[in-house]
Amino acid sequence: MAPHMPRAWTRRNLRAGSSFRDALMQVVMHSEHHRAQVAMRLRALGGTPPVTDYIVWVRDVRGRG
């Protein structure tokens, strides 16, 4: 069983408990959402967005190290 996060208020001011797994998934998905928004905006302005895949970043860092 996953550890549970402290209870927190939701946007609707209802008490809700979130598991650590749920909270971590929210962080990851929310971050991905914003990266996609930035990429779309860059394309709309005629630019080319950089690759934002984690695995690509890890390979680049290890290649430089």
C-alpha cells in the first residue's frame, strides 16, 4: 500500500486525501502539460521547440560527462 499524503483542500474546498502515487502523477502530468503549451507557442511563433524528453536529457548529460 502506498504512503498517503497529508490531507489537503481541493479547488472546490472539499477535503480529499491523495496517495503519494497520485500526487507524483499529478506533478509529472502537469509539467508535461506546460511543456506542451510552450512547444505549441514556440511553433505558433515560427520557432522549433527543443526536445524535452527526460531520456534524451540523460543521454546528453552522460555523453558530456
